[in-house]
Amino acid sequence: MHLRPQIKDPNFLRLYDHWQSIRMERPVPLRADIDPTAIGRSLRYVWLYEYLDEEDTYRCRLAGEHIQEAFKRSMSGLLINQIYSPDIAALVRGYWDKMRNARAIVHGESISPAKDDNTYLRSQRLMLPLASEDGAIRHIFGMTRYDFDTFDFDISTGIDGSHLDIIPCADLED
């Protein structure tokens, strides 16, 4: 699959191209190979979570300024269930677990709850797995760009990932 033509935002392209360049012939690049200078101006939109085996959860290791602005707080060091409500944490965790287990990326648009009651944010997302030296996927590296124009949304219809595509890394051709 050729994902690159579907990515319109230059910040997302910069991150995707860097991830692809350090991936080389491996299914997933190593976390140690990430070069922040390669994505420079896009750093404000990036985030990094680490999977903790013993706790069976994810911890935020990095959240750019744009991400912190959306959540209205610093997120570094927090566990996923300290950042999101239980239902949203389960949804996010479901994607990340699939990414780790299937060695896949996620790309698309989604709806996220804002910190204000009954308002939501539209967002563009790119989520990329990173491997440790032992080959295990222990990090999810991503970029999110929020549209800060909040809107009302009927939560009873659910927040789902219908606009988020899960793409196995082995299927990427660009």
C-alpha cells in the first residue's frame, strides 16, 4: 500500500518519511534511531508512549506543545488511564495493542473529547510502532494535529475509529 500520497500535511509527511528512512529493511524501526532534528518543526505535534510489560499499560514519555495544549496539562510520565477516561483509554489501548501485536501503523482522522463538557475536537493522526533492541514493539510514536474549533457531538452514537486505518507495516510500499 502506498500511504504517502494520502498524507497531505507536511508535518505528517516529515514524520512518516523519517520513520520510513530509519526503518530500512526492517518491519519496524528502532526507537534508538529516531532523530528529533529530522522532524524539527513538527515536534510540537508528536508524542511517545512506552508499553510497560509488568503493569500491562502505557506511559507517556513525550508530548509536544500542541498535544499539551489540547489536554491542558503536561502529560509526560502519566499512565494512559491518568490521561483518558476509562472508555477512551480502552479505545486507544485497543489500537496500540493491535499495532504492537500486528506490527502495524494507524493513520486517519478521529474525534476526541475536549476537556470541556460535551464538546469534541477533530484530529488527524499518524501512529507508528517503534521496536526495542530485542525487536519487541515497546513504543508507539505518533503525531496528532487537533482542530481546536470544538463542536457538539451526540456521544450516544459512540466515538469510534471508523476513520482510522490500521495498515500492517509489511504492506507499506513507500
